[in-house]
Amino acid sequence: MKLLEGDEEVQRMVYGKRPQLRDLVERVRREIEEIHGHDAPSVIASERYSLASRIALEASTQTTPKRGLAEWFDMATLHPISGYAFMLTVILTMFYGIFTMGEWISVYLEGAFGILKMVYDSLFQGALPSLFWEGVVEGVAAGVTIALPYIVPFYIALSVLEDSGYMARIAYLADSAMHRIGLHGKGFIPLVLGFGCNVPATLGCRIMETERERLICAFTATLIPCAARSVVIMGLVARYLGFGWAAALYLIDFALIFALGRIAFKVVPGEPLGLIMEMPPYRWPTLAVTAKKAWFKLKDFVYTAFPIMVLGNLTITLADRLGFLKNVQSLLTPITVSWLGLPSASGVLLIFGILRKELALILLASMLGTTDFSAILTPLQMFVFSFVTMVYIPCIATISVLIKEFGYKRAAIISLSEIGLAIFLGGILSRIMSLLGLG
């Protein structure tokens, strides 16, 4: 049985003494898979559970206790119809709440920094104070007014879903859909993690059984809009174009992931396996646990991203004053302006955005000299810029994890393919929206 299940330790122990058994085991394994249509380990596990269930039924007396409210609610949220309706309601409500709260907080914080700037200008004059404000203070202000209002509610909502036990239900409901896009059923768990950060999502692909599935899962996980990408979508598209346009961006991204999954499903031989996971009971999230989980996710942004934002903002300010940015912008103009229809400054932002995704939006505010993006960008440019940022190469932390997990060659293939995909589809999207008169 262990040989049929592919137990490596037993294989080394038995085949070392009786190598002639290998052909017999392989032949029986193929027969099992041809009869049942699934891999031998899954068939054996299924039969083992079935046998255990029959023994339990014969040796015990079954009683049917009255279902409580919690049981009824659990059944409803796992139902093939009401479960999906509830899941979509929860997800849409979560993102709409994040957008509404983030926009409200952002407006008040921008007003506070506007007052602070007037006081600063009245107290300090000259080139050096101006450089300090534009290079340092505006980097901090952009992070506080653009990133934090959306990241903090997002991480709190994600922690509530995890602590309540509903995250496991989302993974269960999405299992059949994952099979349709050519990924292993367990692959939805890393994809869910990707909404918070692509780094743990890439590491989470280790739960996949084969190297092929781990690679496909990691590639699709890096396309999931993480919290940093959501900052760009919420702070630019949702705020100035409306929540519906932001939802459209997410739908386009999901359709892209679906298409890539279907391609992998057709090209790579083999069938995805089933999902076996523990279903934790529902529980009320506690304030202390939710706060700790949210802070655990947020502290990386506070300790790592903020210094990078300030340093990147200062670097761009200095480079702009020294005239270096014009050369970079001119070099990338055929891509940014001619193909994507974006301002020439966007080329610099896409380069620096590799450090942190939300840095692209923050540096955009720095280079344009305002956080009122509607005064500088057209709706079409906002939408295309957000799309390219969403699909474009992952941040440097994700790239380093890809190198660690799959090596330099595969990490380079994933990164370069996403660069090409973002630029190619961004230009196509810009032309389609222009023809349709959108934006």
C-alpha cells in the first residue's frame, strides 16, 4: 500500500532489496488510475476513509442532534447557491468599505498636511528648506495620505476574515473554480494570501504537490492585486473614476488569471487534484487577536516601505533638480507616451515602483507636484496606469522570493513575461478604450 502511495522511505527500503517489485507496483498504480480516473494516492485515501466510515457506522449508534443557529449559518455559507452569493457580498462589501473609509480618511489627512505646508512656508524660505519639504516631508505625507488610509482597513478586514474562520469557507467554495482554470484546488489559498502580499503568497505555493503546479501557482499568485496594488487602484481609479471602474480593473485581472490558468491546463498534461483541508468552526473575532494580526501585516509596510518611500522621493527630487530624469523619460517615451498614452514621467515611476508597488502612486504625486491627480491625468490615463502597475513586474521582495524558490532563470522568466504582458496589454487597453470613447 505504501509503495502504491509513493512513500519514498518505504520505496528506498523495499526496492533496495527487491528492485523487481518496481515494475509490478507501477503497473498496478496505472491500473488503479485508469479505473478510477484519479491518482493512486487519492484513490487509496478515499477508500481508507470509506472503510473507516463503514466501521464507525457499524460500531456506533447515530443520533441527529438539533441544529443550532451556528450550524444553519455554516450550511448556508457552504451551500452551492447561497454560499457563493454570501461570498460575493462579503468581498464586494469589504472592498467598498475599504474604499469609502480610505477616501474619507485621505481627504482629512490631505487637509492637515496642506495646513502644515502653509505654516512651514511661512517659517522657512530658501532652496534647502524647499528641498527638505519636497524630498522628505512630501514622501512621508504621500505615504500617510495615500497608502495608509487604504492599507490599514484592508489588513483589518483580512484579519477579521481569517480570525472568524470564513477564509477557509472562501477557499472551499473556490475549489471547483480553481479546477476550471487549471490549478490545484489548494492553489486558492496562496491566491487569497496574495491579496495581502505576494511574498507570503509565493511562499505558500509550497503546499502544491509537484514542481509544475508550484511554478504555475506562483506565476498566477504574482498577478493577484496585493494591498500595495490596491492602494494604486483605490487611490487613483476608485477615488477619481468611481468604485465601479476599480471593480472593473479587478475583474480584468481575474479574467487574465483565468486565461493563463486555462492555457496552463491545456498545455501542461495532468489533472488537478482535490482539496482536503480542515474546516475550522466559526468564531467571533476578538479585538486583541485582530489587532495583532493586522499589525503583523502592517509593520512591514511601516518599517520597510516608509523609509523606501522617503528615500525614493528624495532621490527623484534630487534627480529632477539635477536634470537626470529628463534623460530617463526621453529614453522610455516610445513605450510610455507613444504606446501606453501616459505622461513621460510614468516611465520613471514604473522603474522605481519595483521597490514597492504603492511607491509608484506616491512618487507620481511627488513628480506632478500635487495629490489631485485629476488635475493632471485624464480618466483614461488613470485607468491604464493602474492596469499596468497591477500587472507589471512584482516588487523586489517578491522577485527575491521567486529566485529563492525557483532559481534565477525561472524568476527572470516570470518577471520579464509580466513586464511584457503589462506593456502589451496596457497599449491594447488604451486603444480599445479610446475607440469606445471611454475616458
